[in-house]
Amino acid sequence: MKQKEQAEKMKALRRELEEKIEEQFPAEDGGTSLRVDIQQIDESAPLDPEVARRIIEALLFASSKPLNAADIKKVMKSLTPGQIAKYIEELSEIYQRDGRSFEILEIANGYEITTKKEYAPWIMKLELQKKIKQVTQSALETLAILAYKQPSTRMEIEELRGVDVSGVITTLMERGFIKIVGKKEVPGRPFLYGTTEKFLDHFGLKSLDHLPSIDEIKTLVENSVRKEDLMDQENTGANVSAPAAGDKPETAGETQPDAENSGAENPKI
């Protein structure tokens, strides 16, 4: 009797937790509520072989780690380990027959869907582009700090950026954009870094005196069109209004400077 009461309490607690979770994570979709209903399934019900293969395929595809037969059986209780192994083998044969770019491999005592090795160069190229974009942003921020506050130590740059920059500094030195210009006369005597002639050449600057001033950058940012405003204009079909009286019109072939091209080429770091 006591066990039955405990089971009822556990069910009530589970329902209460589910309600709390739904309250904390409401689904939103442009102001309208979107709810995903999870279908109740009978894990012990017999499955058609084709359906069973698709379920196993979905589990392998969605899992972030290799699954073994015991892992799959936890959610497909009507299948035996032998049946699971058989369906996985059939899936593997289907992939090979259809010439898919992926296959099922037995890894770490489990099964995993993975792309074939001949496609690795293309996947690596995609991942490299992601890393290049991240490195470029970090490198530009570090270069900007050094350009205006050089010479600076690594710690001084990190205090401004709020993140570790040791890897970025190494990359910038290898590319020839910065160099060690001395040591700071403080305990530990850390290296001082500054920009190089290659930095000036890359950004089209005669000297550091030709860097845009902070006030100029502030003005450019304040006068720039916000992305939200631009999107509103595109969505409403609004046209750019004519310049007000007294405003200086643009002449043919003359463009307004922007934050990226003010006296500098686009960086290719």
C-alpha cells in the first residue's frame, strides 16, 4: 500500500515538474504560440521491419555519440539485440547500394552514421571557413586595439577585449602584421607589441597618423543606417527621401565613407 502511495506521489510530482518546465520555456513564433506535441508510443508494441529500420536510422542520426544495441533497445523494447544488429546491417547495405555520401560504422562498441572519408576535404573546407571568420574577427579587434594603443602588452589587450588573445597574437605575428617592439618596465617585463609596415601596407595607410580619429569613427557610426531601419524600409517599400534643403548633395562618382573602407582596404586576414 505504501509503495502505491509513493508511486502516485511520484506521478503527481512529475506532472508538476512538466507544468513548471512549460511555464519556464514557452514556445514563441512571431507572437503566436507554437507547441510540439510528443506522440505517446508503446515501446513494447511489435514494429514493422521498415518502420523499425527508420526509427533506428533516426536514433543513429540524432545521437551525438555512438549507440550500441542496448542503448537502442531502451527505446525499442520490442526488438532483440539480434534484430537491432540485423536492421543496422540492412541500413548499411541500403546506403552502399544507393551510393550515399554517408555510412554506418561500428565505433567504440556502438554504431554511428558518419560521412565517407572521400568527402572529408569538402567538410574540412567548410569548417575552415567558419574558423577563418572567427579568427578574422578576433584578429581585427586585436589589431584595432594595437593600432590605437600601441605599444601594448598582451595583458593590456586582454583587459580591453575580455578574452585570451595569446593565439591571436601568435597568428598576427606569423602573418607579419604585428611585432615585438620592446619590454615593459614592470615586474615580469612582458613583451610590448606594435604594428608593422605590412599592417600599414595592407590597410592602405601611409603612417599611423592617417588612422581615422576616434571622433571620426564615432561620427561614421552615428550616421550609419541601422540594420533594423534598413529592413523596415525594404519591408514597407519605402523610398529614401530626398535631401533636405541646405544639405550638401552627393556629386556623381562620389560616395560617402563607411566604417570599413575609410582609408583602408578590406582586410583579408
